[in-house]
Amino acid sequence: MSHDPLRYQSGFGNEFESEAVPGALPRGRNNPQTPPLGLYTEQLSGTAFTVPNDRNRRTWMYRIRPSVRHAWRFSPAPDHLIRSAPCREQDPPIGQLRWNPPPWPDEPTTFLTGLRTVATNGDAHLQTGMAAHVYMATQSMEEQYFYCADGELLVVPQEGRLRFRTECGVLEIGVGEIAVMPRGMVFAVDLLDERARGYVCENYGTLLELPERGPIGANGLANPRDFLSPVAAYEDTDTQGELYVKFDGKLFVVETDHSPLDVVAWHGNHVPYSYDLRKFNTMGSISYDHPDPSIFTVLTSPSPDAGVANIDFVIFGDRWLVADDTFRPPWYHKNIMSEFMGILYGVYDAKEEGFSPGGMSLHNMYFPHGPDHDAWLKATQHDLTPQKLTDTMSFMFESRYPLVPTGWAGEIPALQDDYPSVWHSLERHFDPPTG
């Protein structure tokens, strides 16, 4: 599989086609009696055949060997610290939680073996809800491959660059970018730096899509043209390897005698993609008041209830604050949605200390939260001249369902036992008139 220079195709949910060898794609039909170049035809479906056209996802692949050749004799694999919903190793937390960056493992880890599940909700078997993971990797996945049958994977690096070798080609991302690996797509992850860590949202529900813009109109937020998908690139090797699959909450493995990344050509729209979060076209108030954080939604996984997301992926990046007579950080609130938050770099404007890049917080539905005392004090005394927030990037995985931490997340020393104290110094300032 050739890696340099990488080329991409732009657009979100587009019907793409790509061939690594001229003439590998059949013309005029998907499944000819004899595919070109002695290849096998195979379709990967991301949705049911009969979902509405605007949500239908599938890709036709033309590969050296059909994947059914190695999809047998699976054995249970160590789950390490990967968990799936429903997972009740702990009771749901009564209160707010925050973690420092978790410690690096003592042993060498790949992207897969370095996954640690922090919290889950819903039910992977019923295809609803999500899992929030972190990954900490110190070596590449050599002759190891993986696909997730339980959900699509949204990968958010916080340190180190990653190369994703997939059935559709190669993607590279670094800090400030994301990649999405579709459900059922085989891939391997190489490290482009000495080590890498970040966050992963495993989406059990409806595939991620761009949010409706409503009154914003046709442009703004995450623009479709800025999403990138790979061009065809294939591996034709006969070396021994391992293929891992996460299915119904469990991890399985089978030995292979060739690379499963042997797709020479493909066409369709169920494909991996990347996006540079710094290209997000931020909207905000230019008069007064802080708008709802939904204005920062990059991607959403809808639920059956319109406007109530299975998952929203929301970011807080560089932006201008210009609102008059306004408390500019996020206001204090209790939300019907549950919020898992992480920070990639910089300082989050509602938390002056204690929330470091690589750390995370969990505010489940209807537990109040908001700026700490220092952030409140700074915001109430600011002279309200235009203010530019720079070199900052935080995100939220927001869900309609409560998130339950795993046993690992509840036991690591990185869990801050004094997090709620950041609000204890918020004092009474009420001064009613006398007389």
C-alpha cells in the first residue's frame, strides 16, 4: 500500500469512486459476471438496504480475496479494558466527575490494545447509545487489523499523529483533526510519532451526519467540502497476521494468511473520512447573550426523537467573543443531555485550572455545572472589549442517555476526588434594597 503523497477526495456523504490500478472498477454495473483483473466483488453495507436515500450508506469493493475467506474460526480475544454497553461495573455517578490525563500503560500498546473505556450508555446489542474511550499507543499495529461491528468510531487525537490504513485507502490525522472509521470497515493504525493518545466515541446508533443548519442557512459550521476521504490503495501480502473484530460487545480474533486491506478499487459512500476541526466556521452572538452550545455541533447521530441526539459531537475552538453586557463563558446550567468533555490543547474558558489536555469530565443529565470561581470572577470583571480566544480546542460527546463510568475509570488515580470543590468558593453576592 503506497502512502506518499496522500491524496484525498472531498465532501461529506458523497458517492465516490477510486481505483488503485486503472481498469479495476467495472463500468455500467456493480457486480459483473467476471470482474476486471480477476478481482472479487463485495459490498459493505453501512445501513439497511431500504433506509431513506439520504441516509443510505454502502460501498462496492473489488478485492484480491473476498473477506469471507478469513471470517471463520474466530476465538475470544482478551478484551483488555474495552467495555460495551450495557456495562454496570459501577453505579451511575451522583454528581460531577473529572479526570486528569490517565497514566500511560507500563507495557507497549497499540491503538487497539491501548483502548480503555471510560463510560458507556445505551445498549450495543440494540444499536443505541455510545461508549467513550481513550487510547494510549506506543507502537503501530503491524500485521494486526481491526473492525468494529458494534458501531462507527470517531477518533479525536490529543497527542501524536496517526495513519489509518483502511480497506478504502489511507488517512493521516494529527491533533486538531478527527477521523471516522465506519462500522464494519477493516483498518490498522500506525504511529507517526513516538507515541499517541486521544479519545474515541463509539457510536452504536444512527450514523453520524451533519446537523441541520436551520436559520443559519446553506453555509457555516462544518462545511461538507472540508471532509476528506481516501483514494484506493491496497496491500497484496501473504504474511501471517491477526484480524480482530468487536461484535456484540466482545472482542474476537482470527489468524490470517494475507492482508485484509486488499481492495484494489471501490465506489460508494460508506467510507472513512477525516476533518480538520480548525476549519469549523464558528457562529456566535454579535449582540448579547451566549448562544446554546448546539451552535458548535460538528456531527450528530440522531435519535428517533427529532432534535434529541443519540450523540452530538461539539467543539470549542478559536473564536471571537464580542457580546455586549453578557457573561461570555458558558452559563451555569442543568442539561437534559449528558456531557462527556475532553480538552485537546489550550485552556477551556470555563475552567481556569484543573482541566488539562488529555483530561476529561463527565456531567450527567441534570447535574448542575458551569464556570469555576476563577473563571466566573474573570468573566464578571472583564471590560467587554472584543476578546479573541486562541490556541484552544475542547470537545464534548453529548448524549441523551446517562453515561456510566467503567470500573477502570472509577479506580484510576487520575480521577479527581475534589472536583466539585471548584464551585465551593462561589459566594453570596445578593444585595437587596433596604427600606
